Amino acid sequence: MYQEHTCFKLSCSEDSKVWRYIDFTKYVSMLEESTLWFSRADCLIDPFDSEVPNSVIAKMKRGWEQALAQARSVEMPEEIKKAWIQQIEGSRDFMRDMRLRYAVNCWHQNDHESAAMWKLYLKSDEGIAVVSTPRKLIESVRNAPFLMFAGSVEYVDFDNYPFFNNSFSPVMRKRKSFEHEHELRIVAVKEKDGAWSPEAFEGNGVSIKVNVPQLIEAIYVSPTAQAWVARLVEQVARRFNLACDIRRSSLAERPLW
């Protein structure tokens, strides 16, 4: 179930290009299973992905410690005191474990392929870039068994972290050091009775069913891939009835001299 969310905004048009750079095995798995993989936020490379700065964490911890000290020192019936302490500790644990509740799928926003992204996200020469659009991504997850949100990541100064008043803002913010990613992010959270559930995702994330042929606009083969890789990518695409363009990366071109 896709929902609009006020803190999630696109920095590009819904019909602009977005890219996902993956190796060949992930390409085949995506087609075989008709799924997109959503990583649990705490399993992403950046330890501060979907997290708040240490300065904010320290401030919250001081607040919880002060509240606990007050709760333990005030004279009141023991049952009420116990419930008060449990509420404070529950709030602390809830915020600490927030990243367990987000599952994210990430794309690079750009009108053109990126040499930097090829180098960053491919561990071998047998890689591809899947091209889609924000509109198609949003449509592909509308029937997912989760609450789904989409938007462009905001890159912020963690030493001057902007105010936030809801639990969804951190998942759409990253440190400015990652600004080169130009990331479009699809976020899944668990749902109960049409509302957000605080239940965490198990394992490293979740696969979500999508209509892959409708999702993919084009496929680019890695500029360092050998010719047989390009042929294999085309063969696999035909097997799964993909009608999209398949082309070799323009970065593989050489001067005609």
C-alpha cells in the first residue's frame, strides 16, 4: 500500500531516470523471483543511515536518564512508578531500534549513467544498471503488503541537524559525505489495520513482489564487461519477456582514431 508522506519529496520529476547498479547474479534473481530487495536500514553500509547524529542521541539519553531518576525518586504507589519507568525505558528502546523497522530500496537519480556508481556498486565486471522512473517504482509497490513511501534523500550537515518531529525523517536523511549518491529511496514499514506498525523486520530485509517487465525501461551492461556478458544479459531478458532496451554502457566506447 503506497502512501504519500509530507516529509518525502522528489527532487526530480516522476518520469526522470533512476538507476540501480547490480551484479549479474542479482539481475537474474530479480527476474526469477519478480522481486525488489529491501535492505533493513541497520544492514546498510553507512552506520548512520536512517539514524540521527550522536549529539542528538546524547541529548535524548540525558533526557531519559533524568526522567528515570525522577520516576525512581518520586513517592507514589509502586505499580504506578513501575508503569512510569517502563514507559520511559520503552521510549528509549523504541528510538534505539528504529532502524530495524525500516526496509529500503535505493536508486540513483541521474539523466545519464554514472562512472562513479559503476565503480562504487559493482564488485566485478559482470554487472548491469537497471533503468526505471520514480513513477514506475511507485506503481510497482502499490500492492505491497507493507506501508510504502518514496522520496529523494536529503543530505544534511550532521553537526547542524535539522529539527524533525516524526520518526520517518531520519530514514530520508544522510550525511553530506554521501551527496554524490543522489538517492531516490523507497521505504517499507510494517502495517497493521492500515497504520504503521512498530514491528521490526527480521533478518537483513525483505523481498517485495513487483511486475519487473513494467518496472524496467532499459538495461545497461557494465563498461568493463566482456562481450559474452552482454549476450548473456540479452538471453536472460528474452527468457523473461523483457521488451526494454538493452545496451552496452557508453563508457565502453573508444575514440575512432
